[in-house]
Amino acid sequence: MTNNGTISTLFLERSKFILIGLTGRTGSGCTTAANILESQSPVFPTHQDAFYNDEEFYQGLSQKRYNVAKRYAVANWKPFYSIKVSDLISAYLLTLNTSELVSFIFDNKQNNSISKNKIRTLVKDGVFTTNKIVPKFSDFQKHIIHHDPMLDFTEQRLKKFIIYLKLVRKFTRDFKLELISLSNDLYISTYQAAGISIRKLGKVEMDFQKKNFNPDSVFHLPESINKVVKLIRKNESKAFIVIDAVRNPYEARFFRDRYSAFYLISVNAPDEDRNKYLNTVHKFTVDQQNEIDKKESGEENVPNKEFIGQNVKRCIEISDIHIFNPRNELHNHNVLKAQLAWYFSLMLHPGLISPTPMERVMQIAYTAKLNSGCISRQVGATITDANYSIKAIGWNDVPEGQYPCSLRSANGLLHEFDSVIYSEYERSNSELRDAAEKKYGTLIFQSDNLGGRNLAYCFKDLKNNIDLEKNQVHTRSLHAEENAFLQITKYGGQSISGGKLYTTASPCELCAKKAYQLGISEIVYIDPYPGIAREHILTIGSNPPTLIQFRGAVGKGYYQLYEPTLPYKDEIEYFLNNSKHITK
């Protein structure tokens, strides 16, 4: 084997298989990204043609980085196979009979003006009744939906299976148009409800809200998707696959735990561009958009929502790569294409280029958050000057010298009375102690059920439940941004006026005011739901900071993409020493 062959072997596994899960709020552009990845030969723009707000998207050295990544992407491109979660949900819906489907749609609609007779007419006269998918492909449906094994998957049957998937996709497109013809949000409400039913019961069922949750069903949908992934891999020597779209964090972890080549990519559009797109293209009203956001953010008040519901907010928080998608020009996807070329190249060839300044600073904040002893949510923050030089790092935690919540316990609160660990208020307030006993007493007594876990508790939650409030004043911890600001005061340092704040969440109103007062020029954040800090604090006055949603790789994805398989110098040396063996 030549050394060139050795290099090919080193990168072989990455070149054989990539699995991408796309996530993002409705209207952000997941499907657009999937369509680009499906393209035979996407035209990646020059850096001069990828711009936003009249500025080139890549600036400075990142323009050179992009040129390298683009060249590699063009030379090594292979179109992705797209698995649309909506198509899998369609396959579940196709297991229903006509009356069951009519009732399911009617029971889960948002528009009260739609009668059941209208839905019945649509279903009876539409693609659900006229399609021929189920009779011809019932064995494939059983394999995917009911997880029945199929031991005779010959090459011929694999080809037939691909046809089945294409027919299901056509059904989804046609059925979507039919539902939208009755109401523009009927497709979304139907498929969102079907997804919840599948995660709750392992199937689409009427009155699923009233049925008992079956924990074994949480991974039923990703298991079905994984069946398709495995069959595509069996049929293709080189399989690049994109899942459009992942909306439950446990489904994302399902694939992350199984495939080292899995990347969760969030596609994020600015609120104003996304809202305009949803209003202009999909004709959604403000109320309809708010209802969609409520369901997707994990805020909907349903039992076991963390397992069975959508939580796009959490999916974005745990994403490996965050992509920015301006939707201000409907047919211009150059910024989106440029970023897909960048990260596709790094998936195939880690370390081909180095990170952007935004990525390397956010990675520090992302790492810092793991220091937090908060049992609710870990947040990290980094402060730099205008040139990305780091001036302070912080994470949400109690003041130095106090014990973090993760190292305290309800048992200690009720029985140890340690004055260093538990406050005078906690040790002496009967109302608080009664509330703690009521909430944790049984579990303390049955401590074996914890499997060795520390029964940590949140003081803020206990106090707010007593007061029937959602007060943030009672939190024991400093916020990550606040902690970073105080590091400069505590240990001394230069002014950060004109500098940048990077936070893995988005700043609350209190931290936003402090950033404003300190003269921060930019606040970069990951969380796509920044509350009212932007509208109320950061958009008024004469010198407001700019709020920027993070774009780039972070966390585990940062290391996977930017850590070279071998030093690039050694890679080039192989080619120099064996140039006569090099073939295209």
C-alpha cells in the first residue's frame, strides 16, 4: 500500500458514513438545509457572494478558511440521503383507517372553525384513500413501524424499499397540501400530535392524551428512523444521511449514543426574518406563530412533556453545530450553503481549517459551564475585548466559600443542621422545612430507590412553590455573566467597554442591564429564546449592545471537527514523497 493509500485508510471511515440530524424552530430552514444536502452538485458561493446586512458573512482570515473548505467540499461532494421525520410519521398515520384518521385530525386541530365533515370529505376524497402504498408495501411498513425483523433483505428488496420511501414522501407532500387547504396550521397540528402519540404509546392513536405513558415508546420513532439508516447503509458503500428534523432531545441523544459520525446541527434564523417568512410564505398569524413556538419550546403543560413532547429549545442547546440562516431573501441561500460546505469538509477531514474567533471563545464558555454546581441548568460565560482577547470567565454558581446545590441534599437539610452548608433560614424556617419534608421525605426514607444518587434540591423552587411565584431573586447562584463581570472587579483588570460577552444561554434582564452599563458592544448567545431582555433592555438608548445568536461548532463537535486526524504537515509530506502514485 502506498502512503497515499495509508492516508485514504486513515480517513476511510469518515468518508464512508456521515449522519446529520437537523433541528430548529419551524420556519428556520431545516428543510432548506436538507434540500441543499440532497443536491447532486450544490453551487457553493464565493465568500463575496455570501453576505448578510450588506456585509460579507465571513470576515478576515475566515474568508481564507472558507476558500479552503469550499475547495475540499466541491472535490469530495456526495449527495446526502434525506430521512424526513414527517415521512416516518406519515407511515404511522397510514396504519389508521379512515374514521380513525378523521377523528385524530379533528381532535388535535387548532382551528375551531373546521368541521369534522370537512375533514372526513378531505380524507375520503384525498390521497389517503387513493394511495397504493400500504397494500403493496405492507411488509416494509411492519418492519419500520412495528419493528418486525426482515431476514431476507436481498439487493432487490432493498431497491423496492427505497421505492417505498419515495412513495411515502410523495404522500406526505400531497397530504400536507390537502391539510393546508383546510387551514394553514392543520398539517403542523396533526403531525405534532402524531409525534407526541408515537413517543407516548409507540403508535398514532385517538385519545392518546388520556392513555398511560409507556416509557418503552420514547425511542420508538428514532428506532424506526434507525431502521432506515441501517438499510441505507446496507445498500450504499458510502452513505451520507441527513435527518430532517429532530425535535426531541432524547431522540438526538439516541443517535449520538450510537454513532460517532452523528452531528446535531441547529439551523437558526433571526426572529424578524423568520416571522416575516412564516407570515409571507405560510400565512401564519402572530397567534399561530406563538402557538407553534409554545409547543416547540417545551413549555406546553402536558404530562411527561420532557419525554414525549417537542423541545426544540433543548435540542438547539445540545447541538454540535449552529448554523445561521438569514431568511430575508427567499431564494438566496448563499450564507446557508457556505456554512454547509464549511462543516461538510470538516466532517470528512477534521482539522482542515481552524475555528473562527466566535467558535474558539464560545468553546471556552461552553467548557466553563461544566464547573457549575447548579442542578437546574449549567451556563458558562466569557468576556473578551474587541479583539477576542479573553478578560474573564464565569459560570453560574454560589459565591465562593458556599456549597453548591449539587453538593447539598434534602436529607442534610432536614437532619444534619450544618451551619456552614445550610443557611439559618433553611434550618429555622418551619414553612420551608415542612415543604421539604412533604416533597422529599418519602424518597429519603426509600433512599435505595435513588441508586446511590445524591438527593440534591433547589432552594429557589421550594421557596417559589411556597409563595406561589416564579421569583428569580431567591436563587442561591450568581449568573454566569454576573460571575464573569465580578471576576474583573475582584481581581482587577482593564476596562471591557467595547468588548464582547459570550454566554451559552441568553442574558436575563438583570445581566443584560449590567452588560449595557459596562459598555459591552456585542452579546453572543446560543439559547434561541432570549426572553424580554432584547425587546426591553437591549434595543433602547443611545449605545445598545448588539445581540448575536452563535454560529459555529461547540462542545464535543468542536473537538470532532477541529482536531486533526494527523498533523497536516505529515499529510502533505505523504503526498510529496509519493507524488508519482497520486491519482485523482
